[in-house]
Amino acid sequence: MWFELLVLVVGIGFGFLRSGKEDLGTLIRQGLFIGIVLGLFLGVLSIFSPGGMSMGVEGAAGVAVKVIILAIIFIIGVMIGDLPETCKRG
């Protein structure tokens, strides 16, 4: 659970620190790329950490599922972080 929360917080920070309102397509592409990189790193790290991820899937398919889930959580965080820019500008 801590890895997912960390990815969400990093995503919110990334979305908030980007200046200006982002185009949704660009936001999703950049978030997906960074989310995959971050997901690969944390997915592999979670293999060596007992109880690191909330999912108990093992092997190459398990790492792929973890990466996809972490990328989606990161994209959601980026979209949440971009909300104050949207509300501020109207």
C-alpha cells in the first residue's frame, strides 16, 4: 500500500508543479511515461520487499500488472495535481 501511496503523492506533485493548465492528452502521455518508469522501479523493488505491494502476484506477469497499476495511479495523481490550475483559471 505504501508504494501506491508514494506514486499517488509523486503524481500529485508532478501535476501541481507543472506550470499552466495542461492538455489532457499531453498530461496522460507524460504521466504514462513517467508512471511506467516509476512503476518499473517500484515494481521490481517490491519483489524484494516482503508485503511491499498490496497485490500478491509473482513473476513477469505480476511485475507487468504492478507497473500498469502504478502507472494508472500516477496518472490519476497528475490529474488531481492539475485540478488547482484548472479551477484557478476557470
